[in-house]
Amino acid sequence: MKDVLIELERRRDEARAGGGAKRITAQHERGKLTARERLEVLLDENSFEEFDMFVEHRCTDFGMDSQKYPGDGVVTGWGTINGRQVFVFAKDFTVFGGSLSWTHAEKIMKVQDMAVRNRAPIIGLFDAGGARIQEGVAALGGYGEVFQRNVLASGVIPQISVIMGPCAGGDVYSPAMTDFIFMVRGTSYMFVTGPEVVKTVTNETVTAEELGGADVHTTRSSVADGAYDDDIACLIDVRRLVDILPASNVATAPVLPTEDPWDRIEMSLDTLIPDSPTAPYDMKELLEKVADEGSLFEIQAAFAKNIITSFGRIEGKTVGFVANQPLTLAGVLDSDASRKAARFVRFCDAFNIPIVTFVDVPGFLPGTAQEYGGLIKHGAKLLFAYAEATVPKVTLITRKAYGGAYDVMASKHLRGDINYAWPTAEIAVMGPKGAAEILYRADRDNPEALAKRIKEYEDRFANPFVAAERGFIDEVILPHSTRRRIARALRLLQEKRLENPWRKHDTIPL
């Protein structure tokens, strides 16, 4: 018996060593943790239980039968994050560069299936060089099986991808189908084809960082949701996100105790809106003063800054916040902002997270670049997402809500449950100046007459009361009472039940 136990420990030590001490040292020299070290940071202490530690590939071509490592380049299993169960896989760059073989894929497929059956989140840590060339179509088949499971798990359990090294070819499509992607600056990259292939095919000279680094994907492509300076900072924030989310689409998000009073009064909000209708202000100040203290977790903060998408809590319960940001492009809706917010709204709806929307929107961004880029379709995505959502929806208009953008931003007409406005709100087809110039064309060349017409339009429509008279606004509220009113509205709606007509699936304008 003693010999068997000694052999077991020897095999375990061999598997835990990955590609060996030399490759582990090289990994550290690149500023990266190993797969197992990353799992130690991500999961609660001593909670990780590993599956398939001794699995090896079955390839015999190109001399691979003499190159085998236990685990075959990916560490899989389950553990807990603050006591809540999660399934995990972490690609091990020290073994065949983390490349995917059929058996490597089988290990990932197993934890994907278990995560769905047990209704628990799955987190993938990526640090890999793509498909294992020696296996050919078997590796491609493995990718396809993983992709299929990503799709079936979508909207059922949260799927989180953390890019912590190179991620190329087939390895980028699995993360792309998950709910959230986080990257590490300077060490992580995502691209379908690498710089060498790009040089050969298009004659472009580009570095890996320029082609698919963390800053590219968080500011330009919108592929990634957040970027961090090192592995540890990234993994700690992933732990924070898991604390916010429900385990599945049939579970409720965890409620965390808070000492922040639900009826806290914020007198500073009474002066948040500037006297000038065109002066900017920071909408994040409103979010911070409405949400529980320290609870905000912004998604895609560096992309499409004219709209804010953030998780947070009110009375300890998870809420999704969507807010126009007047500091950037006056909070206008463009293609990027519409796509960003639509994706966030659909995630919240899939996982039964109430949506609170703060509106200060002058309309959709005009111009040929936007029209040629498909603004109509992209704007329709946000409209579709809000209209389809059945979760509690609370909306507050702080200042401008002009044109079609008023409708799109969780208006009463898209089944908004509780729609508030501050006294400073202006709800109209367009701004007073533009409206007066169209309605009174004869006065365009007469500044004095035009100013009078603008004043008339402002007095009639530059307020929330016309909409309130029609019931499109449920109540005009005092800014300092915003947290209390939204908290009460969410309490009112916590037992809300609403179902859309049966269908196989929708046909959102992709």
C-alpha cells in the first residue's frame, strides 16, 4: 500500500510540474504566473479540486508519441470563490505552448458540461498558441466541440474568459462567445492571425501589441471588457465580478450586507445639472451616489465612453446601470455606444438582473461615418434589447431626452416599469433651437424673432411636465431623493412577472 501511495504522489508531482522548471522560470520571466498559480489566486484557499490530472494526448504523428506530459497543457476542475462554486480551466503555456489537442479539448468539454448541469459559472484562463498542428483536424474538431458548448451555455450560466498570454486562431472564438473577457496589458494578445501572417498576406508590419493587445481590444475593437496591469490584479477583479453575478439563469444574485442606508439623501445632486443646457457634468457622480458605497463594477469603461454600463448594488442587491455620459460627445448615442449598451442589457435580462437607466441624451450622432457604419442597425440593437427585456426596469431622465433616443433609452413605451424625471428634464423631439428653426423658417434670418420663438418652445417643451401629463413619466422627483426613490421602485418590482410570446428565438438586428 505504501508503494502505491508513493507512486501516486510521484505522478501528482510530475503533473503539477507542467513543462518543467526551466519553462516555469521562463513563464515567470515574462511577468506571468503559471496556470496553477493563477488558479491559486482566483479560487478560495484549498478549494480547488482537479479533474483529469493524468490525461495525456494520443497523437503518434511527428514524433509526438515520445513527447507526453500529464494533463496535456490544461488544468481543469472546480473550486469556490467566496464560498460559491465555479468551474475552471487554465491553459498551461509551459506544456506545448498551451496548444489544443483532442484530449486537451475533452478536458475542457467535461467541465463545460458539468458547469451547465450543475448551474455554476465557468471561468477560462487562456495562455495558448492555438491548435496543436501535429494533430491536424482532430484539434480543429476539439475547438468545434468547445464552441458548441459555449453556445449552449450562453444565457444559462455566466461564462468568463481571462486572456493572460497569447490567444490566437481558434482560441479567440471561444472567449468571443462568452459573456466577459478580461486581458492583461503587455502579456496578453488576441488575434485571428498573428503579425507574421498579416505581414505575408497584407504586407502590413505590426507588432503583437498593436494588432491585438489589451489596449486595442478595450478601446477600439470592444472585444475585451477590461484590462489590468498584471495577472493578480486581473484575477482579483474576476473574483469581484463573480460575487456580483447569479450562478445561473435560475438563481438569484448574492445579496451582500451593507451599512449604506437605503434612504440616504444626497443634497449635492440638487446642483449636479449645470445651468447651461450644453455644459457637461459627470454622470458617474450620480451612479456613485445612488449605488451602495463601493459597489460599482464598470464594464467596457475604456470603450464608447459616451455611455456607461456598470454593475452595482442597491440595498445589497445586484443591479445593472446604463447611463448616458455627458462628458463624452454630450452623451449622444452612436454605433459603438448602442452595441455596448445592448449587449449589457441583454446579459442583465438573461440573468434576471434589474436594469436602472439614467438618461441625458441629445439624440443619435449624425454624419456619413455613422450612417455608412450602420447606425440604424446598431441603434436598433439597443432598442430591441430594452424592448425585449422582462426584468424590472427603472428609468430616470436627468436632463435631455430628445428624439428617437428618448424612446430607445428604456422609455415607458418599451415597457419601462417606473419612469422618473428630475425637474431639469427636457423631453422633446429635438432641442429648442433646432425645433424653432424648423417650425418658424421665416424667422431664421431675424435673430430677435428667432430668440423669441426658441423661448416659446423652451417654455412649452423644455420640461418634464408634458410627458408627465400623458403618463409617460410616472413622477417628477427631487434629485436629492433619487437613491430612496429607486430603492423603493426596485422593492416594488421584485416580484414582477412578465413573459414574451413564445418563439424559438428572436431575430435581433445583428
